[in-house]
Amino acid sequence: MQQVLLNLIGWTNDLLWSKLLIVLLIGFGLYFTVRSKFVQFGMLKEMFVVLKESNNKSKGGVSPFQAFCISMAARVGTGNITGIAIAIGLGGPGAVFWMWVTAIIGSASSFIENTLAQVYKVKDKNGFRGGPAYYMALGLNKRWMGTLFAVLITLSFGFVFNAVQSNTITVAFENSFGVNRLVLGCIMAIVFAGIIFGGVKRVAKISEYMVVFMALLYIGIALFIVLINISKMPEVLSIIVNHAFGFEQFAGGSLGAVIMQGVKRGLFSNEAGMGSAPNAAAAATTSHPVKQGLMQAFGVLTDTLVICSSTAFIILLSGAYKQPGLDGIVLTQMALSEHIGSWASGTLAVMVFLFAFSTLIGNYYYGETNIEFLKSRKSVLILYRFCVLGMVIFGAVAKVRLVWDLADLFMGLMVVVNLIAILLLSKVAFAALLDYKRQKRAGKDPVFSRDNFQGMGQIECWDQQAADER
């Protein structure tokens, strides 16, 4: 029965990822890039400015920087370590190049979806909520579409993706320390319960500290490895490019697999266009939606071009990726051990715990936001929390392939629904970007007012009085 399920999921994933999604992600990303006048390049400096100014403390809500950290907590996880190793193992070094392409083009898609999340956010007792389900319902006036997306993201992030994170943690600890996976899964569930029952503010606060610490630590280790192997870097970069376009891959019929793995694993890591990060972006209290859109576009570039590349260089600067039978977290552990000694395997297991545990936090929040959209009742939310904890324990002992294949399936379905929605609403984001640039040219700190955006759906939280108060 399990083999039949694996075959069915595999066939569906092949249809989605080898044909439909590559065309949609690249095609839509290029369209958003051109229409926004290459926002990911032209406003790169502004991204740094907005990020620097974003850590203001909001009254009773989540600061822009905390919202950014929640989204980064979900992004920066096993996709950066295990996912990249899987991409290299299945698609070869060339997959890294297509991962970069996905991030650069996808950052424009991320800008659009996160700007829209801010435009169509709603107010609740904890502050603001929003995301694709909300802009589908309020911007497109298609509640059914929002409901479909809310169900998909709750299943994906709340359940399947959290099982992926748990699975990676327990496999890493079993490989390094021989820890019983079920016992570790139960311990994680208990600790995680203390966080998620504390509400969104506790989620935001923990994400804020955890993400910064672990990202800097991991990048520091990778930078050290690159520096001690600096003479090999030209060869590594050449291998990546040659395998991305190489005649050998084309002749062998594997070029499609190289591109597919790069796009798939790149998306799993940076989530550009998937519709996940907008759920965190909408929670921020900010003066203009474009500010959060720019921050999230910067997050995509940081996640892939810096953190994912760190893993890729660690692996490709070693000989571990050439060894048959190694993939996932075990491949990364072996590569790291080659560089800095056998003790590195255990160190990486601890780091994976931090990466993946922070992702559990971000994933949980995405599901909570959409549970509120579907049914704003406390009993439903409590049931969701217990189901999430159950999936953490399930993922701890599940087979790796089944968990990752399910993640790919739900991720692909989410992307299709979200990309259609943001394409239909993209004129709103483009108009917001023009409004932002116009105010910046006038020497102002941009403030958004819905009075300037009549006829663009139900914009609830941006009247002039609220803008003046901010």
C-alpha cells in the first residue's frame, strides 16, 4: 500500500515539477521582474534601508523586523541544509545554478505577494493577519479560492512541512549520536507545545532571536571553509556552471532533472511565490505595504544566494557528493566532517536542530493564520495545535522519501493557486510601488492610504486616519 502511495505521489510530482511549475515560476517571475522595473536590482539599496529601520516596537502588534524573522524562521531550515544536499545528490552540481536563478527571478514574485498581503491585511485582537487566503477573498472577491489555499497551506506547513523538519532533526541526531528518534520527537513536541500555546507574540519573539543567531553561525562556518579552500573556488564555480548547461547532462537526458531539482529545492528553501511568507508579512505594523514587500524580497535573496550557497560550497568543496548512497543531511554531515573533522557531524546535528526548530515555529504560524481564516474559533485552533504536535512526532519516525514527496506535492499545489492570484492582483502591487517611489522622490517617509486605491477590492486597514496615527 505504501509503495502504491509513493508511486502515485511521485507521478503527480513529476507532472507538476517537470512541466507546469517550472514554466509558471520562471514565466511569472520574469513578468513581475519586468513590470516592476527589476525591483530586486533597482531597489536593492532601499531593501537595506527598510530592514535597518524596521525594528521599531509596535503597539500591541508585531514589528516589521519580527514579521521578517517569522518568515525567515520558516525559510531558514532543513531546505538550506538537507534540501540542497538532495538537489546536488539527484541533480548534480548544476542544480545549484538553477537554484540561484529561481531566487533572483523569484524575489520579484515575493515582492508582489508580500506587498499584497500588507494591502489586504485585516485587524484582529492580536494585531494584524493576512496572506494569500485574505487577498484572494478581499482583493479578488473569491472566498472559495482563499479557502482552497488556506486548506493547502495548513496541510503543507502546519502538518507535512513540520514533519519534514522533525524528520531531518531525528535523522541527524540518530546518525551522529545514536539517539532514539521517537524519544527525541516526543521531547521536541513537548518543548514546541510551550511555544505555540503562548500565542503569536511569543512566536515572533523567539523567531527574532533564533533566526539571527543560527544564520550568522552557519554562514560563519561556511565562510571559514570557503576561505581555507579559496584556491578551489574557481573550479567549484566552473563545475556548477558547466553542469547547469553542460553537453554531458544534455546528451544524457538529465538536463531536465538538473533544472527541476534546482527549481524545486530552491523554492522549498526560499518559498518565493509559494504564498507562505505573506502570512508573516501581513502581521507587521508598517506605514506602507511596499516596505514589507522589499524586506521579504531581500529575504529570498539572502536565503538562497547566501545560506543555501553556503551548504552548496561546503558539499562541493569536499569529495562527499561523489560517493554513492549519500544524500540529504548525511551528505552534508560527511562533507563538513571532511573539512573540519569528525566532530563536525555532531555540531551540524545541533545546528540542524536550531534551523529546523525555528522553522517549526514559522510553519506553525502560517497554519494558525489560515485556521483563523477558515474558522475563527478557539476550539478549532486548539485542535490544530495538537495535530501539529502529532505531526512532529510522526515525522520523527517516518521514512524520509515519503515525507519529502508529500512536501513537494502540497508545495506545488500551493504555488499554482497563489501564482494565479498574484498575477490577477499584480496591478495593485505595481500601483503601490509607484506610490512608494513617488513619495520617496518627494523626500517623504512613504505612507499608504486606501483613498488612493479605489476599486481595488476590500482594503480594510489603510484609511487616512490610521495612516496618520502611524
